[in-house]
Amino acid sequence: MKIKQLTCALLLAFGLTANAANTITKVPQVSTEVTLSDDVDYVITNATPFAGEGKVNITNTEHAVLIIQSIRPSLVIKNHLKDRVFINGEQAVNGENCQVKMYAHGAIIMPYAKDIKPLTVYSEPNFGGTAVNDFGLEHSGGFMNTLSEAKLNNQIRSFKLKRGYMVTFATGKAGWGYSRCFIADKEDLEFSELPAHLDGRISSYRVFQWYDAEKKGLASDTRQSANDLLATSWCYDWATGFSHQPDRECVPHQIYVAWPSASACGSATYACHMKTNNEPGNSADDTPQSVEVILNQWQELMRTGLRLCSESSHDGSWNHLKEFIAAVDARGWRCDILDLHCYWASGFDRMQNYYNDYGKRPIWISEFVWGASWNNNGIFATDRSFSQANQQKNLDAMKGIFNTLNNSPYVERYAYWNSEADCSKLLRGESELSLTGKHFQTMQSGMAYRKEYEKIPNVVYTSATNVSGAWTNQEVGAFKLSWTDTNGDMLSEIQVQRRPEGENNYEVVAVITPKDQSGKTISYYYTDTLTEAGVFEYRVVNVTAENTTRNSGVVRAAKSSIKGAAGVQYGEILMIDGEEVTMDYTEAFADAPAIFMGTVSNSNTGLLPGNLVTGNSRLKISYKPLPWATSTSTSYDKAESIPFFAISEGNYQFSNLDCEVGVVKVNMVDTADVVFAKPFPEGVVPVILTEVRKPTLKENPIIVKIRNVTNTGFKCILMY
């Protein structure tokens, strides 16, 4: 059951516990024994980190870390762990009692045992109540894991996450619903209170290793040799890639909708990010796709729990990217990163504009060089050879561009496009570095991620949609409402409200418990019982976690009335549209009765409805209003009503009024002679009431033309 937290969301937004970050101690080299017993980032800056008897023993295994600033993780593991780094006096062994991971251009050693459980969740705010920490790096076929009752499904109200990890929470099952990534990059992340829309509403999770990458990377090239030579921190290609750990992240890439599949990308555990849809607005690309197509599968990507890049930009289709970002933010969906392709001769200093204009999310420039070959600008204004002059020209320009990007807080990562003409290359062939490549190799581009620029997905509450209603049993007044909702698990409750048409106030007739989302939408149903005749209006009201409301559109129900007993029954049919109305008799007749309709209320002056008794049996009557061809409208702005009378065949006397009821077969060609079974008194001309029962022609209103009425009978013919 959802916890009904109605506390002000503004207060809960500040639930992040203020942890004291580690102190930072920098030394050029360690030449004696050092013990890290305090909460410290101990940073060794020299390329030769240890000398003499130098060694580091980490005894504070909760928070202390050792950072070797300028040596790649693989080399730290190979050359500097043994006999130099210890965990509580024991030799440090990567993957056993510590983790050696990238830290910008260098490496970080975290004193975590291999069986570490990085996430602890609590059933109460301020880390109270039941605590559960049985969470590893597991996933469910590439997607997020559904919480069990034992793991506090819909009960998490605070949590702690160890440094060096990311957790993605979602309000629905298997990653459906609203989701958000929480990153513990520089210190343990502790949320003593959750935002209202997550408080007691989390139903799925996924924990990832977090990697402190630096900005620079290589586009469309996952060759180990090339990336090692260029000292990249990340790379990608046109598929899911493969592990480059511990030196870099190889980011899986769904290049267009459904390929590689969301499941395949989500199963790539060597990164916690995903690139998506490559230039879908570029009509010259191999698979251009509409924003609608991309949005239709976006929730599947969210379900992986990976940080998601937007579709990548294309200079000729910026509106495509704008439409995508606007649609995602309007829905409250997760898109964590803005992905840009920048084949520009200038303009790299305008990144703040893109950050502001596209929803304030950090920027990955996943393709760029200086200029564009198809525009003959930048480095491509040359002869495009690998000449020393071209190399120098490219280096001179790229130094400025690198400096701009490295110093832009809005740019989280960039990947150089090394697949153009030789004049632009960092690396030609397997090992030939250009001047720009040599600069790139040694350049320290700075830490990529900055928490202050993270994108928290918009909290968007929607109204119930596709609200409709239908009778399941008109006799007992059972009216069934159905609707769909895209964020039911972010609600405190769902109200079904009803009011008689024309009155001001709604009453709450039912309170529905919200469901965990387990698909793109969730369907809801409620059957109300109407005991009184009349026209009623229904609406569905979503009460959000912040105690605001969202009202659906109105659905109307018209309950007709019927009275009497076997033999003679009467009532009033109410109509709010042109659909057929079926009513059960209060008691079954011995045989199908004769039906006589009165005059329609004519509340909609342009409608001009005629009568059509579409069905009649001993158990029920079916009626449909049929507008004349000369009607100026077919819509019901107001309810219409028509009285009716159902009576068995035979002769009756009501007070001193004689009555005969019968059924005659009549057509539109021949005049029928009707003879009364019992003549009326001599000189009496009776009043004739007629109604067509179950006509074969149902497209036009039909009337009965009566003439030559006497006390013994009359003549009639059908007309339309």
C-alpha cells in the first residue's frame, strides 16, 4: 500500500543530509609509512608516487581513499599496489579488499571489500525503522529490479549510498514510472528524507559502479590500442561496446530505436550511461526517425536505470532535438544528458546557451572536430593532408577549443571524431599520433561530472486520461468507469467523484488505491451503482503526493426509469448521446409487449430525433433516437427524454376507458387493413396510437400513416 505522505514537497526537497566531505591532503610522493585513519582524500601528485620505504595503510575503510593523480588505474594495479598499499595492514588486492578505478587522469583506491553492499534503505525518515542493505549490482535482463516486500517495496523513506556508486530508483515495477539517478561521487550520499513523489513510493532500483571519468574521450572507436595511446577516459561505437575497465568507460549506444535493444544496452555493466538515437533528425543519416517514434520507446530506455543521453543533435535539424527535449520534460521523463554533435569552426564558447535552452542538463559533445568537411571550413579549408603544416594549424586551433571545453562547467564530456580527413586526425592508423594527438594524449581535461549541473527529472503530475463509462447493468444502475494513468504510483489517492447534472458540487463516491506502474500506462476501473433516475456527471481526481489535484474530463451517465408490473409497465428513457439505450423490465412479460413512445423532450433544437425501437422482448426494451435527414446537428448538448408505455396484447378497461392492444405487420408498399378484435360502441371513433417495433429499415425515422378510422378498424401504411 502506498504511504500517503502529504507533507509539503518544498520541505522534503532539502532532505539531503549534509555530510562533511573528506579533507584533502596532497603530497608529491610517499617515502615513509602513512596511515589513513581519518576521513581524507590522500592525493599523491607525482608520476613516481612511492620512493624508499613509502607505503600507505588505509585503516579508515569507511571514508578514506588514496588518489594517485597522474597514473592510469591499470598501471597502478600492475606497478604500485604490491608492497605499497595496504588495507588494515593487509596487502591491497584489487577486487578483493579494494577497488582501483579511474579518477580523472589518474586512479583512486577505495578500501571496499568485494562483498560490499553499497546501498542501505530505511522504512522511516532520518534512517529509522527497518534497514535493508541486500543490494548488489544485479539487474533483471538489463532492466531495473523490482523491490520485494522484504526489500521495502513502497516503503523506502530514506537511504545511504557509498561513495563510488550510483543508484537509480523508479516508482513503478521493473523501472517503469518516474525515475531518478542518485550519484555518490565525492562522498557518501545520504538522504534523510525523500522528495514527496518518491517518499514511500519506490518500487524498483538498480545500483551501478560510478566512475570518476575525465572529460576527454574518443568517438566511434573502441579499439583498446587507440584509446590507450590517446589516454582516453571514455569511448563508444555503434553498438554495446565492451569492457575497457579499469581505465575507461565504453558507453553502450542505441543508435536508433530498438537497435541494439534496450535490454542489450542495459546489460552492459562496464558503464552507467547510454548514448541514444544518432542524429534522428538528419534525413541523410542511415535511419532518420521521428520524435514520436523515439518517444514511443523512451520509457524502455529509462527502465535500464542507465544515465541517458538525449538524441544527438544535427546542425540541420535543431528543431527535432528541441521537440524531443520539450516532450520529455513535459512528461517528467528522465533524460540526464544533452548530446551534441559539433562540426563547427567556432561557437564552442556558447555551451551555457545550450545548457539553458535545453532544460539545464550537462552536455556531452559526442562528435566534434574543428570545422566540417562538407562546409570546407576549419581545418578542412586546407588540402586535407597529414602534412606538418596542417597538423600545426589543427593543433593551434584545437588547443583553444580544448581549453574552452575543459573550462566549461556545462560540458561534462567530449569525444573527438577521428574518422575524418587526415588533416583533422589525432591518430592515423594504429600508432601515428598527430601533433594534436600528442597534445590530447598528455592533456588533463578535468573531472567530467559536476553534481551542481545534474538534471533532476521534472516532477509532472498528469490527469487521468481515456476516461470512459458504460452500463454493465442498467436495471440495477451499475455504471462502469475505466481510465488510464501514467503516474498513478506518484499519487496519494485517486478519487471517483459524481454529481447530478446541473448541480454545483461533486461528491466522492470512491477512493482508489494507486497502483505501481508496470507498463507504459496503468488501467483503472470502478463500477458505481445509481439508485435514482437522472443524468449524472463523473470525473476522476488525482490527489498528488504534494496534495494538489488533477481533474480528468467529465463522463456522463443517464439512468432511465421504469415502473409497473407484468402486463403494464411505463417509464422515461434518458439520452445523452445517440447510442442505443437498453432497459430490463421490472418483471418479465408473458410475451413481447407492444411499445408506445411519447414525445421527445426536444431539448436540442437542431437534433430533431425520431423514434427507433431497435429491440423488444418479454425481458427488455431497446431504443435509439434517430435524427431526421433535415437535422442540423447530431450532438447532444443537453439530455433528451422520452416517455414510453409497454403493455401486453389484449383488451383492457382503464376506469371507463376501453383499450385494445395488438400487433400488425405493415410495409411501405401496401396499405394494411386493421380490424379490432372487439369493436368499439357504434358511433365511437377511437384514438389510434402506433409505434413501429424492430423495423428492417434502421437508417431513417419511420412513421405510421393512419386513415379511415371507424369503431371496427382502420387503414395504415409505413412512411419514412
